[in-house]
Amino acid sequence: MSANRPLRIAVFASGSGSNFQALAEAIRGGGIDASIDLVVCDKPAAYVLERAQSFDIETFVFRPKEYASREAYEEQIVAKLREKGIDLVVMAGYMRLVTNVLVEPFYGRMINIHPALLPAFPGMDGVGQALAYGAKITGATVHFVDGGTDTGPIIAQQAVPIEDDDTREELGARIQQAEHALIPAVVKWIAEGRVSLDGRKVTVQRS
């Protein structure tokens, strides 16, 4: 990552792209020295692609079934990331497992947002898992991607209380609000060179 130019970001998403929207708006507002230069999506009908178009951001769309393996399409993705000079990969609702083909060249430069307080409730449906377990507090986590299922070193977390009468939709909406604040904050820290990774320990230098 160069201090001489804005941080170049690729956002990976599979769905509506609300976290992409939150980050793109924060960058456009001038509070983060970064640019989103690419959106990578595995679903051609995903709404995130319309959001990207509204910001005039290039998209790379692929259909996984057209490739022989995960590694095959990830090789193509890595080539595209390198072509665009991407410094940071932000996985924001990207619903595919990743392999070392993608993780290794971007380790320490790839983050993910998860709707739970990791290490609790990793994997699919973190909101539903928390409700089913009877947890009193859940939240959102931004962590580095290490190839495991939400196992990478944790950068930041935001707690969200669970109310006794919460529905999945109500709790999910409050967690999403936390995500929309957390992702831009972490990207800002990274853009400012304030995040360091040593093994599993992540240190954020406060301003």
C-alpha cells in the first residue's frame, strides 16, 4: 500500500451490497483517502451491481459453474486485481469460500465483515445462530481473511444487544447498521496506515 496515492479497493459481494454502499458513500464524502476501483460479484443478478453502476465503478462478474474449480476462477480474479493495482480487498457479503489462490497474494490485505461477535457464530446465518442460541449480545466483526470460515485475526467489533422479542429481521437490521459504521471505520484506519498484524494480534494505532 502506497502512501503516495489513495488506497485502491476491490469490494467482493454477492447480494444487495448495502455494505458496499456505506463504504462508497463514506469515501465519496471525503473522509477516507481511498477509492473503490472494482466490484467482484458471483451473481449476475445481484443488486450490488446496480449500486456499483450508480457510482460508475467497474465490475467483474463471473459464474462459478462455468469454471472447473474455485481455483480456476480465483486465478482470473487475482489477475484482475493485479491489473487494477488493488491494495485492499473488502469482502462485504461475498458468499463463496475462498482458497489459497486468492488468500496468499492478499493475506493481510483482505478483510471480511461478519454479522456476529466472532469467534461466536461463524459461517452462515450468524443472526439466526445468535437468536437460536439465546445469546443476549451479538454484533458485527471485521477480520482479516485467512482462508478458514471466519477464523482470521479480528480487527474490530461492534456489540449489538439482543432484545427478548427480537425477530430475525429486526436484529439483522440493527447488526447491519453496526456493519455500515464499522466497515468504513476500519478501511479508514487501514488507509491511514494505523493497522498492524502480528500473528493473530491486530493493533490499531489511535489518532
